[in-house]
Amino acid sequence: MKIYLDNCCFNRPYDDQSHIRIRLEAEAKLRIQEEIRNGIYELVWSYILDYENSKNPFQERREQISKWAIYSKEDKVQNNGILVLANTIQSYGMKKIDSLHIACAIDAGADYFLTTDDLILKKSKYIENIKVTDPIGFVKEELP
């Protein structure tokens, strides 16, 4: 099974853990990463993950997140199909960068797009060809 974690997911363990939702999402995300390292799931990476991560003002976080690219089974580069699909997704009310993430995931044939972004989760009902959920939803659906 292929999964795509957006930049929000990768950053979740660095967020304020005093909020229960954030702490639970961080724990779920860490468990998913463990399963990726164990070869249970295939991670999809993309040029837009590299781009967005490069804008992170915290060097240590940037470096730690970028190391996850080595675990990816597929690294999507920009192509016309991704751009066309991203434009369609953006028309559903998504931000441009979010639409590019989702388009990369769909182009790679990912089964899941994982995010902690409430706007993406809300607008995802319009997205076809991929399941969009948060790390907790994924763990509830897929992990034993």
C-alpha cells in the first residue's frame, strides 16, 4: 500500500503536544513512520514536499524531515499531468501547494493521502482516486 504524508504530518511531532488531538496525531504519525521503515507501507515523496520543507525556518526540523526521502519508493517530479490535476483540485477550494501535494499523491497511485490540515480534510470529499484522512483515521482503518 502506498501512502503520502503531507508536510503538516511530518511536522506534527514538533507541534505543541499539550493539545490532545495534536498529541494523538503525532503518535499515530510516528507509528505510521515505523511501519514505513519496516516495509509495511510504501512512502511516496515529491518535489513539493522538498520545496515546502525547504521553507521551514527550523533547520533541525528541516533536516530530520528531509531524511525521510530515503524511505520513499517513489519520488514524484513536476510534470504536466500533476499540474493539470492540481488545477482541478485547487478549483475545489484547496490552496495551491495543497493541491500540488494531492496531485503528486494521485499521480503516484497512492492509496492514502495523510494530512492534519483541517481545510484539506474538509474539502477532501471532492477528491477521487485516493483516500484522504488524518493519521488517526489511517491507524483506525489500516493498522491491526
